[in-house]
Amino acid sequence: MVLRAMARWPEVPDVFGWLSLDRRGLWRLRGDPITHRGAVEFIGRNYSRDEHGRWYFQNGPQRVFVALEYTPWVIAVDNEGGLCTHTGRPLGALEGALLDEEGNLLLAVNGSVGVVLDRDLTTLAARLVAADGGPAEEADLARVAAGECGGLALRWQGRSLPVTRIYRGEVPGRFGFDPEPSALG
């Protein structure tokens, strides 16, 4: 349906400044949350990125670019104890775990990144281990957040991923996305 619409109306202008994704995975239209389930699912099914790292929602022939409060994905623990994105897509194999200066846990997957939903931090924190293999303590997290290498790791699906430090401001550049997309040129 989207491809047919794009063929019928190839010159529809892109939209900027209307749609955003907040830190909790809610789509917002001009700041107001979108609550209609069908609309949320439609946006999620048609959410993608362009070659310039700008995330958008393909609305028929029109691209509606998304301002990102933090990352392009918000990651949650699903009902089966796995991980999924705010769009309901299951997460692939994790490539890395990062902790920012504010204590946000980010997960790298498929060349992109998502921030873990705050309500699920406790679940994932239980899978953090210290250098000695024991459960991570608050002091271990504080060391990593402060930039010290503390040997912290995230155990997930039989793997142990080192947790590295990242500053929030470095995330878009490191993962190649534009948090405030605008028209090119």
C-alpha cells in the first residue's frame, strides 16, 4: 500500500518538527502523546532510517522525520523475558552494553542503539556482574558511570558483554544518527 502511494505521488514533501520519540518509547505529535493503538502500530511498522542517519515514519508517500529525545530505539523486557523495541520488534543479538553519566543503560544491536526503558532497569541490573563474577553493586555502577573501567559485564543469552562508559552527547555520533533531523541542503 505504501509503495503504491509513493508511485502515485512521488513529489510529496518531507515533514520535520511534528513527530518525536521520547525517552520512554512514546510517539509524540507536536509534544502530545499518540495514544491510538492503531496509529502507534502503524508508525512502528513503518519506522526506518535514511542514508543520512535520520529516522522517519513512512506515511504513504511522505516521510515524517522523527526528533529523538535520546536514541532511535527504546528497549524493554517483553512478557517472555526477552528484549524488544518500543515498536514491538524482538531484539537481535546484543553487540554491546553502555552506561552513560546519568546511569542510563544502552544496548547496541544491529549497528544501532537503544536506551533501556527505565521500568526495566532493575531486571537488567540483576544480570550485571562485577569483575569477580559476583553481582554488581551500586559502587560498580558508579565507577563505570564516572568513567572508570570497573570490569562490569552484562550477562545475556549465554554471553557476557562488557559494560563500557559513554557520554550521552557522544551517542548520536558513535551510532550515526541525527537526533534533530532537518531538510538537507
